[in-house]
Amino acid sequence: MLPIFPLFPVIFYIAGIFKRPFLLAGLIIQSLYIVMRSVNLGRIPLVGPHDTLIFLSGSIVAFSMPVGMKLKDNRGFFFLISLLASIFTVSACEFDPHNLPLPPILKTIWFELHVILSFLSYGLLGIGFVIGILYVFRDKEAVESLEITQYKVIFTGYCLFSLSMIFGGIWAYLAWGTYWLWTPKELWTTLLWLFYSLYLHARLRQKWQGMPSVVLGTAGFLVVLFTYLGVSLLMKSSHTF
């Protein structure tokens, strides 16, 4: 049976499709849930699909507020944000919360910084995905602004993700005595970083600006989802706890 309280934000996220204040209310409720779990567990809930999907959903909604206000034409933007947040929140409730004590290797600030920055970056890259979808349905006068906004959002997410990789390397060294273990998660994380590096460099070339770069930036979120969920659920690695 799905847990009830974590599903409350979905009601507001769905209502947020029609009225933006409901979207904000859903974020507040979801944030309260994260705080409650943090107090009960004595740590930030960052382990397992349940907690990380909740955190990802909240990150997307939180970042969407300033981004949406900056968009010249945000028609459909908050609709897609509400839909994406609802999907991730419902998906989170399909998994049992991780309420066990953390293994010793996770009891370090480097692990927390690594995971927090990773999912904040995923939230920004998810917003880049939403902007890319909007780009396809906009007229020529609006698409230039969308393309520039997508670039700025993805670049910020890329910087946060790069920091998360640095902190992850420090955590790995303290936990296993090496910065690199050749696990599937680390390999796909590197591929994800290289993919967005390709996007950022390709966009500097004139022939890649516009639709080609938008498609590349939008497709990158599919790589994010596989790196995050696909590898975690289908492959065993040091990131499985």
C-alpha cells in the first residue's frame, strides 16, 4: 500500500496545473515531509529511491519558481513542472522509505554534499528538459528566449553536478581509499557529465545553436534518469545501500 502523507503534495501539484499557488503549497508540504523525516531519523533523508525521488521532485518545483518568472512566455511551463513533480512523487511512494541506520561509510559530510548537489543539479536539468519541450511548440519570436534560458539552467546544473562529482571523489577516497572504483554508477555518472559537456561546447558553434542544441539539452535528461534510476535499480554497485 502506498504511504499516505508523502502523496499529499501530489494533490496540490495536480491542482498547480491550473493555479500556481497550489504548486507552491505542494512544495511546502513536501518540504515539511523531508524535515519531519530528518528529525525522526537524525539525518537528512538521502538514501534510497523513496527519499531521493521526493528530494528530486521538490528540487524541480523549487527551481521552477524563479525560472518561470524569468520566462517571457511561460504558458505550459508550470503545467509540465506540475506533471513532472507529480510523477516523481507518486513513483517515490512505490518504494519503502529507508529508515535503517546509515552504514559508517555514509556518515560523512562529503556524502551528504555529494547527494544534495547531485539532486539539485538533476532538478535543474529536469527544468531544462521541460523548457526543451516548450521550445518545440513556440513560435519563432519566443524560441530564442527559451533556448537561452535552457542554456543558463543547464549550465548552472552542470556546475552543481561537477561539484557533486568532486565531493563524491573525496567521499570515495575516505570510504575505500581510492577516488575511482569503476562501478556502473561511476561510469554512467562520467558519461552524463561528458554528455552535458558536449552540449555546452556544441552550443558555442553557430550551426548547433537553436533546435540542435535544444534537442541535445532535452535528451540529456533521459541520460540523467537512466544514470539515476536505471543504473541504481538494474545494476549493483557501491551506490546501492
